[in-house]
Amino acid sequence: MFYYWEISHTVYCIVLQCLIAWIFYSILLRRWRLESSHLLSKLQCIVIAVLMHAIVLGGIWANTTNGSMFDIDLKANSPEVELAQQTIEENTELIAATVLSLYGIIGFATAILLQYIYTPDKFRYLAGLRERDKRGGHPYALWKDSASGIPTSLIISSITIAGWIIYTEHFTTCTEITQFLDGTPITPVST
């Protein structure tokens, strides 16, 4: 399931592979046109951040809604595994906090990694300022490769924070999750 839609695994994989192919094609095309350019433009990095959050949220949204993410069933007969199973069942709030934390870590790690792609070095930034000054235009550009990466970083960080807030809100207001965390048994929906 992707959010609440039933999507075939084949279609989902093809869409993901097309997105990855688009990213690599963009990298290839930018480097082919100008070898010294960044791997991706600032706008492309913003689009990748939005798509990454949509894909990750879509993958975990339905699994947290129907409780299947919390229904951990270990199949072993050793006492250590049974103790681990009991500990997991007693600490479902810890699992919920871990899921939210992992989503936040993945989002901010992506934002930091993308920042290395679109931020110019000091020399390129200063050369861009001189070039725009020489042409008589506005000295600060937003989407040029030589422009500062701070506005783009703020946009991508805002996207990450918005995605995390949306998922946290969904996580705390969904009735199935609240019932599960209160201890009410849920019959997980097969995904």
C-alpha cells in the first residue's frame, strides 16, 4: 500500500526506477553541458527532497495506520527471543518514538547530503557575484549554481520539518494507532 492506495509492487518499483533514472539523467546532462557545474541544480534538489518525503511517507503511512508496523511476531522457541518479544510488546511507545525519530533522521540526513550537491564553494560564489555585478544585474541570485545555498537549505529544511510534523500529527491522531498504544488489540490489515 502507498498511503491508502493499493498499488502493485511492479508499478511501484517501475516508478521508483524511473525517478532514479531521471536523477541520473539530470546529472549526466548537466555535466555533459558544463563539466564544472553542480551535479544537480537547486530546484532539482528541492524536487528530489519533496519526492523523497512523499515516497518514504507513502511507504510507512499505511503500515502505521493499520498497526502492522507494531505487530512484531518473532518465530523462535528460545527464551531470549521470548523475552525480546515480551519487551517489545510492553514498550510499543518506544517503537512509535523510534519510527518517528528514524523518519526525522532520514529526512535531515537527506537534507544535509543534498546540501553538499548544490552549495557552491567560496571561489565559485565570489565569481558569480562578480559576474552578476559586471552584467549590471542584481548581485544575489536564487537558482544559479553560483548563488548561495542558504535559501535552498532553508526550503529543504522546511520541507523536512513539514513532512515530519504531518507524519507526527497523523501518528498521534490516528484512532487505530491510539488504540494500539493504549493496549487495545488490533487485527492488522494485510498489506
